[in-house]
Amino acid sequence: MTGGVTAPAVAAPGVAAAEPASDWLHVQGNQIVDEAGDPVWLTGANWFGFNASERVFHGLWSANITQVTESMADRGINLVRVPISTQLLLEWKNGQAAAPNVNTYANPELTGMDSLEIFEFWLDLCERYGIKVLLDVHSAEADNSGHIHPVWYKGSITPELYYQAWEWAATRWKTNDTVVAFDLKNEPHGTPNDTARAKWDNSTDVDNWKNTAETAAKRILAINPKVLILVEGNEVYPREGETWNSPNTDPDLSPNYYYNWWGGNLRGVKDHPINLGQHQDQLVYSPHDYGPLVFNQPWFDKPFDKASLTDDVWRPNWFYLHENGTAPLLIGEWGGRLGQDVRQDKWMTALRDLIAEHRLHQTFWVLNPNSGDTGGLLLDDWKTWDEQKYALLKPALWQHDGKFVGLDHQVPLGGDGSTTGISLGQRYGDGGEDGDTTAPTAPGQPAAGEVTANSVALTWAASTDNVGVTSYEVLRNGTVVATVSAASYTATGLSANTAYTFSVRARDAAGNVSAASAGRTVTTGSGGGGGGDQGCSATFKTIGSWTGGFQAEVTVKNTGTTAGAAWTVKWTYPAGTTVGSLWNGVVGTPAVTVRNAAHNGALAPAASTTFGFVGNGPAATPAGLSCTLG
């Protein structure tokens, strides 16, 4: 029935008494807080299997469910993201829970249980060990490859049944504060070339993920208004001036969409934010991000570090939501193999550092050693931890005074008598200074130094903090444009004869953010009569070639005496040679025209930048290579 409020199909040992729960969480700005308003940090891992055809955690064919759960708690996993399928939720709703194939010699406590009883037995284990649970609809059908399907409906699983499955889950665990969050759908994706794809706009079309997420969330929150709602991104979003009806590329192969990981593109929030009405304080955005061993994205084909990944990938796709205080972020999947590709290790360390520095919530992918493209935190015996991978993850787990912090107010992470974890009550009841909740003072109003037609040099009086300021966020017209460690910043890439208002806010090591400073409005120069000249050079280099294709790089340099705000490079290729994927620039018309990306248009005198691309056809030195600076 619509509404999904039905009597439980089987006994519910994991359901707590119908008393007001004390461990529910909600949102304040870009933080998640408990009911007392104290900030919490959700740091955990994924354990899959309930989403698959086995309909139960993988590994229970040899590992013991209690021992695995206790080991996660002992090592600081305070939240477990559990992938599940809509099909299985509907089976549970309809009283069709079957007994899965579990090794009862290794798991005598599970003897005679069906899949729902096992899940709720495990919820009791989580309660015993101070772990909280995030339930994730990973696929429509109970299918080990179900996540490949791009949308939330498939075959007999209609959009309405998807909503009803979530309503049943909301009803089932309404009073169980071990289940604190619902991730509405894993990795919605698809491109304009796909028959089924997830888009993001203000329509009510069946494939509009934004509308679907709002509808599902509102139906859930009408039943349980205290559960956190996680909304992932999709895969693509139209570039400026394009629509969802635009082709994937123009005839000259210039792209019409921004691409990112499945579930990792949250650019649409800027134009069309999720609106949960009176329950907006339950909304968390949840991107996914991976390294080159999962897929070799274009940004891995050039030198990169944490700063360039932030500017090129993370900030434009999702990090801006945290920086602007729009909502919290929980990175639902990230991780992979170590020691096989230096780029992979560099990416994973950089993202770990971003998570730790800004206390972004996260669930690492994955506990399971049988995850083909990432491996797991556990080795193949399902008992031994991969110590190298765990050592990388550990700084991104919530710790205080040398112990891991759980999300339960009464039960320490690891259970009663734990030597490695503490409870949320202990964390905020011991008066420890590491429990810093004091925000820095507001920085001084920025002062403008040198002002040109396209740049402004800013300085400000430093903020003070009881522990120490770690960084400053620079806002331009209310939007964060940079994070810096010093009390100075030069804004570049500005337009001439334009007024901009700059302000600054400070962040400390605990993630507390100050109020914004007073704003400083600066008008850039006219750009004319400045006594300088503008010049630009473009240098083409073939990086490598193969049958039917090649990779090239172009270096753009300001050879003039005044700064430029934008650049354009043009050349002519012989018939049969075209530009394919391109990074650090935007392909325009006529072919071949490449304009700067948003982050690298501004070039001071003698400064340079590069863009690269993969070409189709024979490698060729282009004719008529030219560069203009504006």
C-alpha cells in the first residue's frame, strides 16, 4: 500500500522500545551534531553482501559475524554503510525473508535465522559495540552487479515500489537509533548516450534524480523525522549554456557536459538544491571518489597533488558545498589498492588528508577482500587486517586522547570495557581540550593591495583560537574560492571594471569555523592605458602515440608585461586527426579552439599553464598554432 506503513512481517529483535531515542543526529550548517548540539564525526567503512544475490554479508561463509563486528569497533569504525537492494527490502516487507547460505559452524549464533533476522541480530551486535549503521540502497535488484544499472528502477522494481521499500525501512527501524542514516541510492549515473540515465534538474521526469531523492526523503521523514538522509550526485551535468537535451559532444567533439565519478557529480546542487522543507536539517550530500586503478580519469594523466585535485575535481563537483556551509558531506565510497600504482597511492593519501583536515564524514570502501577493483581492509581469510591500508585510513577515523570515538552516548566504541574506544558521552564529558568546540575569532577585514584589471592582492589581520588556526577560507561575493594557510591571498582571473566583495573566515584543527570577516569591496581596473602589453605563446608537445591515437600537451605562457584573465589557443589539424578527451581547458568552435578552464585562465607576466588531451588519428604537429591573451 502507498505509505508503506504495514505490520512487521517477522519478529524484530533489533527494534528498540518505542521511547525517544538519544542518539539521533541532525545537521547544523556543514556539520552533523547530536541532539545536544555537539559536533560528531562519522568515520567508518562499507560491508557489502546484503545487496547481492546472497542476501547476506559476504564473508559469513568463513568469518564469524560477531568477531568481524567487534574488530571493526576496536579499530575505530564508528559507522558501517550497508549496501542492500530494493528487491530485498520488498521481500522483507512482504514476509518473504529466506534463509541465506551461512556457515553455521563459523556462525553458530545465526543457526536457523533468515536474512532479516540475521540483519537485525547484527544491529544488536552494533548496539553492543557502539557502532551506528547507514543503510544504502545499492541496486534495484538483488544482483552482484546491480550497481551497474544507472537508475533506481528496473524491471518489476518501479519508482513507486522503490519509495514503498524505503517507507517500510523507515517504519521498521523508526525507534532503533542504531540505524541513523539512509543513503537513498548508490551511484545514480548515465550519460546522454545511454538509454537510461540519471539527470539533475527541477523537472518531475522519471529519470530526474533530484526529484526522486526529494520524494523519497519526504516520504521517509514523514515516518521517521530523525533519520539522516544522504543524497549522492550523478555522473554528468550540462556545461554552461547547454541543456539535458544537448548531445554528449558537438560535431567538433567539444563536450557539452561535465563528467565525474558515478554518484560524484553534485554540480547540480548549485542550481537546483535538494529541498526537504521543514526537515532540511536532516540532509547530507554524499559523493563518491576513486583513483586511477578503478578508472583512469583525465585528471590522473597529468601531474597532480592535493591542491590541484581540490581545484580541478573536488571543489567544483562537491567540496564547495562544505566550504560554503551548504550542508555536510559524507564521502560514501573511496579507497582502493595500495602499492600497485604511485598515482593511486598519491590520490588516496591526498583525499585522506582532505577528509582529515576538514573532518569530512566518510565510509571507506571496503571491508570485503573480495571487492575486485579495490581489495578490502580485511585480507582473504576475512580475519587479518591489511595493516598498510588501515594505517592510511586511521588518520581519517575519529580519535580523542588516543582512543576512537563512537557515536553512541552510553556504549564505548568496542563495547563495555573497551580499551581502544570511548562513547560520545565520555568524549564530551571528560573536559579534554582535544574536544575543542570553540570557533576561532573572525579574521580582520581584508585590505586590498595591488589592484589590476584582473587581480586583487589581499591581506588581513590573523584570527586567534584557543588551540590554533590551520587555514583561512577566502570568499568572493559570498562563495568560497580558495583555502590558504597564510593571512594573504591574491585573487586572479577577475573581470575588468567589476566590483567584487571579499571576506575571510578561519578554521581550526577541530574543524570549527569562525564567523566571516567584514567584507571589502574592490573594483578592478579598466585594463586599458596601463602602459603594459599582452603577449601569449603556445608550445605543442606530443607525449606519446599508438595506433589510432596519441596524447599531447600544450603549454600556454604569458609573454607580455601585464596579467591576462583568459587565453585562447587555436590550430589546424590535417583531415583524420581530431581532439578526443581534454583536460585543463575547454574545447570550443571552430575546430580546433581551446579556451582556458575556470581555474587556469589568469596568467601573470611570465606565468604559464598547460592543458592536455588525447587525440584520435595519427599524431601530427598542428599548423597555425596561435595564442591570444585577454
